[in-house]
Amino acid sequence: MPVTITGEEADERNQVRARIDAAIALINAHADQLDPADVNIIHNVKSITASDWLYSFIDVRTGRFNLLFSDVLNPGMSTAFLATDIAHDAYHVTQHRRGMENTPENAPLYERQANAFSMRPGKIFGLTPDELNVINSDRHTFYNPSHDPYP
Amino acid sequence: MKIISLQWFTSRALRASMCLGLLAVLLMGTTFGQTANNGQRRLVVSLITDRSIYKIGDEITLNVLLTNISSTPINLYSYLAPGESASISVWVKDEASGRDIPQTVIADSITPPPPSKDVFIKLLAKHVYGVALKSTLANFGVEKQGRYEIIAEYHSPIPSSISFGLPIWSAEDGTLSSNRVTIAVGN
């Protein structure tokens, strides 16, 4: 998988690279424990880019997963959480292939489904109970997510 | 079994542009968005774009500002990033058809559990906090000429159960929508 890092500070680039390397190594180390269907979903991520200016995103048409440096270096971002993040965004590609559109109406469901999926490999990657709790109780569980953002 | 093999490429890049800070000066002449009134705490989110006219393929900078319009401080998760599991969502609507534009480039910063209360800032009364988000129009699905309405939403990604004893603005406080900004995109 191609990984491209663009950023001004060499030290930051090296830190980001090390963390992404570690997350990929963690996924590979647990590959035999993952459900083959989940492995196929993770394979939806076709390339990883990291930059110090453009926010984190998944391009569901190409499988390009971009990580903003400050997301990778966010306090509290563990290797297991970053590995789970890759699985999470890989699932968005699956949703796109199933015909789901990411719109204001669908976005909460989109995210809930990806969170629900990512907990399965995330447990295998070693997420802590706190990390699993944050994913399981994301903000969409606290209130009715069916909202109109154009009041 | 190895399921992912890496090939690394590194290069020097573009300027860093995600900047956090007080941007009160940008509020001049801006229409405020939706206000949430949670007890004594009142917060409003505002959206300002760097321009109002763009060409297809242009970059766009969205300044998303949170203003504490109450008389008491509000503790906010300091890291403002776009994503449904993060702090900000941005949506674009085609003005002519009124249809939301589906996004195939999904902003998706994921928020890990905060390790300490250091990740929160205290936003004083009548003060502003915000982020400048840089993107391309194409990332928002804007790939043809027309007029578009943009709206930003603020939602804390942190549940009240991880507040470290601080009275934080939490995920349970719901979603706030900004003012709508209309842009024109030409060839």
C-alpha cells in the first residue's frame, strides 16, 4: 500500500510515519485473528496519505485515506485506536459500494455503522475499555440524529 | 498473515494552515448561526468563507467560530476537526435544486478518549474560539458551476462522562448549526 507524507517539519513527518507504521504493523500482527470478511473490508483502503494542512478524510471512490498530522499526533491517540480508525474508514468505502450516500440525513447512520463495524477488529487490535466505550457511545447515541442542518 | 504492505513516500509540503485561535476580528459583519441555550451557557457557531466567488477546482477556507454569548465561561474540547465523530460537520447544498450534495470525500477525524483535562479550553464570556479549515471545493462535491449554500455544524465529540470534573460542553449538548453562506462557483 502506498503511503505518502507531506509536511514541512521533518520531525513531525517522522513521528507521523512511525505511528502509521505501528498501526499497520498492529493490523498485520493480528491478521490471522480477523474475520476474512473484515480483512476484505480493511483492504478497501488502497492508499494512505498524511499531510499537515488537509483534514483527515476517506475518499470512498478511490480508497485514499488521508490523515492530518494533528489527528495522528492527537493526545490520547493510541496505536490500537489509529489501527481501528483505518478499519472504520475502510467501512465507509463498503457503505458507498452498497449505494449509501453521505448526506446530512444519512451521516449519523453512516458513522454509527462504521463505528459498530470497527469495534470488532478494534477489540482484536487491543482497544482499551475506555476507547471501546468512546466508539460505542459516540455522540449520535445521545440525541436524535435525524436533524435538518438548515433550520 | 500480512494483509497490508507499505511503500513509503515522503516529501516536503505545503504550508501548514490549520490554525486554532481567537478570530474575533473575523466576526465583523457576520450573521450569527443557531444558538444553544443550555442552562446558563449559551454558544453560537458562525461560518465565514475566505471568498464568496470561486472557480471550479479552487481551494476554500472555512472559518468556523464558536462564540460564548453567555455570562459564564464554557469549557470546550480544544481540538476542532471535521468529522461526524469529531467537532465539525460541513454540508453543501445546491441552491438551484435545493438538494444536499452527497460527499464522497468524507471528512472523518476520529476522536480518541482525552487523556487529561489539558485538552479542554476555558472559553470566557463574550470570547470567540475557532478553526480555519482548508479544503478543495471538489472535496465537498462541488465540481460544476452554480450557487451553493454551505453550513457548518458544531458538536462536541466528548461525552460528559469524560469531563475530568469540568463543566464541559459535551456530546449530550447536541448539534449547533451555523449561519448559511452562499458562494458562487464559475468556470
